[in-house]
Amino acid sequence: MKNKIYLIILSGFATLSSCTTDSLSDLGEPNNTSEVTYTSTIKSIINNNCIMCHGDVPTNGAPMSLTTYENVKDAVLTRNLLDRISRTEGTSGAMPFGGPRLPQNDINTISEWIDADFPQ
């Protein structure tokens, strides 16, 4: 009987000592405010997947450079860049040309950047 009392007291102490003084704001959803911008995200996707043909001087039949913010924004607005990178690999006009299709996560990130009105 004495052991049960000690066990109850010990359980109560453990329960009470584990309480914290967290505020209600600490209990909300994590705040993921990392904005997708050209400089922080899009530039590296383009550099890793497009610059080999779409460099300062385009090669391999590429019609334009994608080396600057303005170039990439213009390609989205006037050359259907999002459509071209979203096409199934091997489809006519799919980019990167002859290459594997960009990971869907990269395509989604570019789409998010476009939807946010091209933050620089």
C-alpha cells in the first residue's frame, strides 16, 4: 500500500513538473514564411538545368539567354517557359531539351514564384 502511495505521488510530481509556460502562440502551426524569390531559389534552378544552353550566348539552338531575372521573367511571360518545363519528357518542345524533365518540386517552385508575381 505504501508503494502505491509513493507511486501516485511520484506520478503526480512528474506530471506537474513537465508542464511549461508556453503561450498560445507557441502552440500554433509552424510559421514557414520563406518566400520563393528569383535570387534565393529560381536562379539556382535555372543555373542547374538551363544555363548550359541558355547562357549569356545561347548555344545548341536555344533562342534566348536565361542568365538574368529579366530574361527568366520574359521567358515565362512570352515564351511559355512553365509550359515547356512541365511537358512530359520526350514531348515536342519539352525542356530541358533532350534532358531529363525537371523534378516536379522545381516546377512547382517556379509556378509558386510566378503566382507570387515574380519576386526578385
